[in-house]
Amino acid sequence: MFITALIVAAGSGARFGSETPKQYHTLAGRSVLAHAVGCFRAAPSIARVVIVVRPGDAAPCRELLERDGAPADAYVDGGETRQASVHAGLEALAADAPPEAVLIHDAARPNTPPELIARVVDALSAAEAVCPALPVVDTLRSAEGGVAGDLVPRDGLWRAQTPQGFRFPAILAAHRAQATIPATDDAEIARRAGLGVRLVEGSRWNEKITAPGDLEASARILEATAMREIRTGLGYDVHKFGPNADGSTDHVMLCGVRIPHDDGLVGHSDADVGLHALTDAVLGAFAGGDIGRHFPPSDPQWRGATSDRFLRFAAERVSARGGAITHLDLVLICERPKISPHADAMRARVAEIASLSEDRVSIKATTSEGLGFTGRREGIAAQAIATLSLPAQR
Ligand code: MG
């Protein structure tokens, strides 16, 4: 079955009480909408993902989703209400690439489990309309002016969720026929059109973000359930002995620590070979290019720059993706100066720059037994491995 996911992201977030609609807020390093799109892009049964946006939002929305690594296949302008937006989306599908079935989903549900999408799709093989729902388990009570009133029987009551699945021609016809009769969800439009709506089990993880506090709750759910992946990156750098960028020859900078020596290290910046290798390792772990791409030696503003800014930049890029550096391991290769007296200070400084605890930073040193350029005391080499935990890209 050819199935398109239609994600409704046209709301202004009036109940959310913020200038920015809730679907564009950031949750664990990506927009709420990107999380929602990612859930459907990862579902093998879904062929296309189409987003309904507020008129005028298509270009910024596309840009945002591309940045977040979750682009959609098409963007459609919505209408004044949710119902009008869904209708506009369905008409766009009808005009472009009409699917056999459509899953209509709220952008403000960023954590729809794959098994829930599968349940809706499976049920569609024997039903014209499918609605995931959870039984109401809390006691329901009326109230007026903060005073409790009568109990409301909860037997037979269900909370409807999305994605709701429909045979495409049937839901399109139902929306066309009821364009002026308000409904808060598509299952209701289907039911009024005489379609049988099959309920399937919803998911407690699939809650909708409605109030600002829900973002935090959602972030916790994502933390608890989201797949994370471990990435590693390799960094390597060499600088040769000679005058430092400021002309001095009485010290070298290694891992952000000034170490007295009878020579300097030649480089455009402060030639901190340790921080350069660490920076490239961190960048490498998320395929973020290398230090030369972000801080070109040809750019005079980096002349004599202290290298802490390079590692800090890479660490901040990791946080911006909702990730964390879990470990840095560095080996400095040189015959001189002696590293071990300074290793603790270096660990402390690297931990500070990368905002890590010191037990996540390892700094080691070795000689090369007099062999090669390091053995001939022509310079210092450094190798680093960074280990990162990142949200899995769905
Ligand atoms: Mg370098």
C-alpha cells in the first residue's frame, strides 16, 4: 500500500503562550517538528512525508528541517483552522501524488513509537479509518470555580491520539463534504461520513505538547526512549619546533598549558598540537569537517589565536545537536619536553574547555625511541580519539 504521512504543523500555538509556535521549539537538539518527521521517515511503511505549514512558512520550515536532518518530501500551505489545514493537505496530495492511504499526524507529537505507526498501518488493511486511543484511567470529575462537582463516569471513554490512518479517497471525500462543519479530529470527520473508525492501542509516549511545561516532559521521554548512538572520531596533528607565532622560543603550548621549553612550536595559531588533534577528533565524530575548514589558516583573525576556542567550538557544536562528549583520549608523541609533570594540569584544562569532568579526559605521552621526525626532535605529533553520544538520526 502506498502511504503518505501528512503532518499538520500550521498551528500558531495560541495555547502554548509563545511567539514561536510549539512545533518549532527545540527539544533535545532538534525542532519538535523534526522529531515528528523523523518518526515517519524511519517507518518502512511510509513512502512520503508531507508537511502542512502556515502560509509563508514553507521556506523557513524546509530550511529548519534540512538543518535538523529530517527533510520532508513536500510542504503545503494550510488554512485558518486545523481542519482547513488537513483539508488543504489532502487536496494537495490529490493533485500531486494521491496515495492509497494517508496517516494524519499532529506536529506537536514528537515521539511516536514505530510500533504505534505499524499498528495503525496494519489495521488499515481491514478498515477505512483507524484511530489510536488510550482508555481514560484517571477519575473524571466536573468542577466549577475550583470546587469539585459530580463524578463523570469514565467507562467506555478513550483519549484519541494521532497518527490517524485513512483510506485516501474516503477521507478526502469526507473532508470535502464537511469543510464547513467543525471537528477537532479527522476520526470524527470520518465517522460523520459513515466510515467505520477502528480503534487501536495508542501509546503513553505519544503525548501532545500543549503547554510550555510539556516540552520538559517530552524531553525526558525522549531521553528515556530515544535511540542514542555512539560515535568516535580520530584526530592527528603535527607542529615543528621553531619560534612561536609571537616570536618567542621559551615555551610551547600543549593542551592549553604553557610549558617552559628551549624552543617554541611553529604555527599560525598558538600551535597547540594537542588541542588541534582533540578538536579534529570531536569534529570527526559527527562528520563536522576539520579544524582547517572552520578556522582557515589563510584567515588573519586566527593568527596567534589561542587554541582553546577551537575545541570549545567543536564541543558546542556537539551540544547543539543534543549530543555529549563522553570521552577524550590523547597521546602526545615527542622526545622533549617531558609531558608527565604537566599531564594533570593538561587534563584539568581540557576538561574545562570542553565542559567535561576530568575523569572523561585522558592525556598520555610517548617517545618514538629516537625514530622518525619526532625521534629526531624536529617537532611534536599528537593523536586523539573522541567518543560522542548523539541522538540517533531517525
Ligand atoms: Mg595544528
